[in-house]
Amino acid sequence: MNLLLLLSLLIYSSMHTAGTETLHQTEKEGKTVALKCGRLTNGKVTWSRDTNGQRVDILTTHNGETTKHIADPDRRYDSQADLALTIVRVSQSDAGRYDCSGATVELSVTEETLHQTEKEGNTVALKCGRLTKGPVTWSRDTNGQRVDILTTHNGQTTKHIADPDGRYDSRKDPVLIIYGVSQSDAGRYDCSGATVELSVTSGTGYAVKHNQEHVYDSIDDTMPTPQPDNQQSAYEAIDPPEEHATPQERVDQLCGLIKKPTK
């Protein structure tokens, strides 16, 4: 009897294994990825994910119609005509096992690491990899812990840390701006699309600072001063000044880029 039961279990296991195809897929953070449901290209398919040992249904697709089973305010999940599951702006938190009717997909997500070196005192702009829109949270590794700095979405910035000196900011694109960078700012910064390793070298850099009413290009916030020929601020790298611009014209141009509304 026991032998018969064992044989039955082995046959069932073999049939189950043969009917389920396991695919392995590796993608970089920030990309839009498509997970294919094995050899299936039509019919009704429900995509689910293993989360903390439980199966969580994501969506069902049938004849071009998609029904979502989870809240998806950022519209990161969708399906294609060939039943593939699409994930927009994939991140490492998306890594794991996904199941559909025709296959199991083991998704691995690797970091995109950028390296950036700046001089002390500079105003720097850290780009979030290939991302140019969408909600992005910038964080920093501090003593082995992740500390969120700010979230930017559609031009609106929400800060998650105390910033009395207004050193952190963002723009419509998900760039993290640090005013008057110092060596204590060196380290690893993470966003939804990339990891940036920031190195800060000693020496007097060129900073763009601001107060409530004016923007100054001097480090001590006193008088606008011309930028040395061999230095370039982060903002001028983004929007270079005219070739023969005067110091005041350069300051005016920078004002147009980063001036904040008065409080």
C-alpha cells in the first residue's frame, strides 16, 4: 500500500513539474520589463507573486482586457497582448518569484551604479539613472541604515528629514540637488532607478546658494562672484552659459534655473 502511494506521488510530481516551466530573468533597476508566461500567448491568465510565503494575485488578462487585483496607484503593472506581465520602473523590491498559468518566472534585479566626484562647496546634481519622471524617493546609506531624504513627483518635493539650511532639493526631473557639498556628504545614494556613489574631494569649489529673495554664486552669500574658468557648477553642466556671458549674466541664468519662491 505504501509503495503504491509513493509511486502515485512520484507520478503526480513528475506531471506537475513537466507542466510548469521555470524561467530566469535578470533586469537592471529602472527599466520596464516584460515577464512572459512561458509558451502561452492567448487565453486567460492570472499573474501572481510570492510575498512572504503567500500568493498575491496581481492581475488577470483575457482577450486584451486586464483586471487588476491589487492597488496600483502608480500604474506600474500592466499586461500585453501576448499575456506578458509588464512592470514599469522595476526595482530590487520587485525581485522574486512570479507565477502564471504557463510558467514560473524568477526575476532578479541588479543595481545600476553611477560614480560621481565633486569638489567641496560645489552644488551637485545626482541623476536617477535613466529615469526622467515618476515618483522617486532618494535615500542615503547612513551607518548601515537607509535614511530617506526626499520624494519628488510631478515637480512636488516632500522632504523626509530635517533640512533647516535648505541643502537638499529636487526638480521636475528626479534629480537630487545638494547645495554646498562637503566631504561628510560622500557615500551611497539610492533612488528608484540607480545607485550613485558620491565622492567629494577637498578644496574650495564653486557653489550656488540662495536666500529668500536672491541667489548668489559666492560661497559666503555676500556678493556675486564670477566662476573660475576651470570650474563648472552642476547647473551650468545642465544648461551651459553663453560663451561671452558676464558674471552678472551667469548669475541671472542660474537664478532662472534654481530660484525658489519667496516664503
